Amino acid sequence: MAVEFTPLGSGCSVQFGTGLTTAAPGSAQNMYLCVSDVVATRDRLTALGVEAGDY
């Protein structure tokens, strides 16, 4: 299963899912998610079951 996000007007996207890479889980570094409202985005992601630390 995979989900792909593409910002409006962007030529880039990011994919989240299982089996997309052979890299070890947790090995990604220096990843950024840029949003206009970090509190609303965090609330939405945690409502969907994403684990997030305090801000």
C-alpha cells in the first residue's frame, strides 16, 4: 500500500507506504514536511493515527 502527496503546482511528490524501498525502517534522515499551518497539520495527522512528538 502506498500514498503519494503532490503539492498543488509542484513538479515533485513524496510517497509513503510499505515495500517502496529496501532501506531499513527509520534510516531516513533530514526529511522535511513544509505546511502553512503546522498545528492543524499535526492535529490532522495524529487524528489519522500518525505518531507525533510534542511541539
